[in-house]
Amino acid sequence: MILTRRKLLQGSAALGAATLSPHMGLAQNEGFTSITARLASMQLAPDGYAQTDVWGYEGLTPGPTIQVAKGARVQRQFVNELPQGSSIHWHGIRIDNAMDGVSGLTQDAVEPGQTFDYDFVVPDAGTYWFHAHNKSVEQVARGLYGALIVEEDEAPDIDQEEVLLLDDWLINPDTAQLDPDFEAPHDRSHGGRNGNFITTNGDYQFSSDVKQGDRLRLRLINAANARIFVLSLMGLEGWVMAYDGMPLDKPEKVNGEFPLAPGQRVDLFVDVTAEEGEAAYLLRTIDEQLLPQAAFPVTARSSVSTRDAPQPLPPNHGEHITDVSDATAVTLRMEGGAMGRLNTAVLDGEEMTFRQLAEANQFWSFNGVVGMTETPLAGFSRGEMVKLKIENETRFPHAMHLHGMHFREVLEDGQFGPMRDTILTYAGRTTEIAFRADNPGKWLFHCHMLSHSAAGMRTWIDVA
Ligand code: C2O
Ligand code: CU
């Protein structure tokens, strides 16, 4: 098969027969096992292209899936064989603060040749992930991430499960190597580092055989630095079962396109309706073009004829917020970026003009402050109900992620959205979220478009 550069850039070559099973590693609950971050190379681009140098957990990207039972204790000795300090963040887990893995906030970066013992309990079932949290814009882009799956007490009624980590890579089509400029001012001031080569589980033509009539569970994880995937189904009838690990009270029918922002996850149950000999697809839309993100060739017919709509997954702790009139109110005003209106903001205690900030490769502010400071955005006492208004006064969408706790969006009609840990806020709009500050510690709150985070969009809250 001859691939043109254009096809490579679209990452959309004809669907081949290649099948890649996800890297699965069942975690044993018996003391520490190691997880080593190291340099590796892999055949990311199509055959005929050079291998790509990546960084991966256990030399793999995605790293080995960690799959454990709800309530299990996870013990991993992180071994850093990278040329930079690093740490691991367990995205979406209601974790003990000391194990949250944020270099510079909850721990020091683990220096090359050093180790750190992560030891925590996973209280909620669901789809989570782990990724590097030092120089994330570089380390995640180089491949340092993997899935963390926490199983329900009782396995739901499905025939097949697929953990799908969606990513895009910015690679040079001549050399197949990653663009090494992880700090490009244009990425930082615009939409972030968007790749030109899109993969699922590191495979640009991910494919997995299915049977007609089977019910699949798709655990989708957006591991990209900045890309908002716009997804849809073909030959599949689907329901959203959970967002960011947290089950919905009522499964939601998938109708048309749905976005998945960086850091977000969605659990879908999908019934294969495509005929035997055809294929079903998870599709992505880019520039009004529909392309396969994952293919499911239908190789047989299932013995089950038709199924009822799925029952909801068993609930996690998911608090039902009913009233936030007495909640502590906090406002976070986002400013900056290209075409924004930011005049001045404070960087390292100094008031700077937008031009001066740009010279420092910083572009965004929260409440007039760029990046992390010694003092938190806000401090709460444990158990306090918080409503946080996010005013996006920039020209870009931002995927805001709160560590350590899930929140609900406060909707206009007085209702509350699903529990989430990462929410897409749109340009020029105000989004309000509410949560109970019930996990003590220092929790990062930042944009998961990692170039934005590196260029100013991060702060933290303190729960006493
Ligand atoms: Cu998934 Cu602070 O990150
Ligand atoms: Cu952002």
C-alpha cells in the first residue's frame, strides 16, 4: 500500500486488516509493582516510514492499562528513566492529595534515576487515566499516558469491551519524528498543540472485530494535548453510560455528534447494527469530513437477537446537588490568548503588559494572574459547597479540569449536569460548576489544553 504524505497527514489511510489488541495488564493487588517511564520507539506512522521516538510507561504508548476492582489499593513504584523529572497524575480519581502526582504542588518531580511510590485506593468504578504531570505539554505529547480502569462490583451485561485512547501527534512527515518544539508560542497563544496524525491506542487504523447484535462497551479517553474530538457512530446504536468515570442516572441515547475534550472520558454501550461483512465505526469529524477513528468489522452474527436499552451503571458516590443558593461563590475570569483583550496581568508578582507576557511565552490569565502563585484561588473548609463561575473571555474553548473532586454544571433551568472532572467552556461564555469540597488538600484547577496550562491557565484551590 502506497501512502501519500497527504494521507499520512490526515491519518486516514484506507482501513487495513491490522488488528491491535489493547495493551492489557491485569494489576495484582499484592504489593508494589513498578511502572517505568522510558524512551522507546514505535511504528506510529504507516509501514515504510521510520519508527517514531516516543516516551512511554514500560516503553509503550499508551502505557499498560491498569485494571483493578472498585475499592482496590493500587501500589506502583514509579521509576523515572527519562532525561527529565516527572511524576504521575491519576486523572479523575478521588485520591489522597499526597498521591495526586502534581510536580510542584503535591510532590517534587521525581528526578531521572529516582523512584516514587504511589499508593492509593480507587473509591469509584469507571474510566480514568494516568499521565505525566511535569512539563505535561511535552511529556504527554511524547506518549506518557495510559488507561486506569476501575471495574464495577458487578460486571455489566456486555459482550466486548474496548479501551480507546484517542490522541494526535505532531510529526514531521519526512522523518516521522515528533515536532520537538513543545513551547511554540503560536500553539500556546492559539488553540494549543494540535497534531497532524491521529491515532487510537497508538494505531492510525485501529480495528477490532465484532459480531452483529453484540453490545460493546467503549471506554473513550481523550489523551490529546489540545484536540477536541468530535465523534459519532455508524452501524452502532449507542448510549452514554458515564462521563469522566461517573455513571449517569439514566443512559443517554447517542444522537449525532458529541465532543470529547482533552482529559475527558465517556463510557458508551453500543449495539452493533451493521451487517455481517460490513463494518461499524466510531467516526470523527474534522473540517466537515467524516473519518474513521476506530473500525469494527462485523465478522459474524451474535446469538442474541435484540436487547433492551441498557440499565444504568451502579452509582458511584455522585452527590445529588439540589440547591447552591448558600454555596460559597467564586469567580474565575479567563483572559488572554490570540485576539483576546488582555492588557496587563501579573506574572511572578509583577504587573506586565500583554507584550511583555508574550516575550515570556505566557499568554493567559485567571483573574488577572498568570500561572501558579503561592496563594490559592480560594480556600475552603472541608465539606463546604462551592459554586464556581468560569467566565471565558477568550476567543478559544478551554477544557477545565479540577483535580481530586468531581463537580456538576449548574444549568440555566436550575438543574445540574452530570458529575464530571473536566468541562469544556466555550469562548465568550460563562459556565458555572458546583461541587462539595470534601477532599482535603491542594488541588490543581487548570486547562487541559496543555499548552494553555503551560502558558498561564492554571491555579489551585485549598481544602482544609
Ligand atoms: Cu489530566 Cu492536571 O491533569
Ligand atoms: Cu485552554
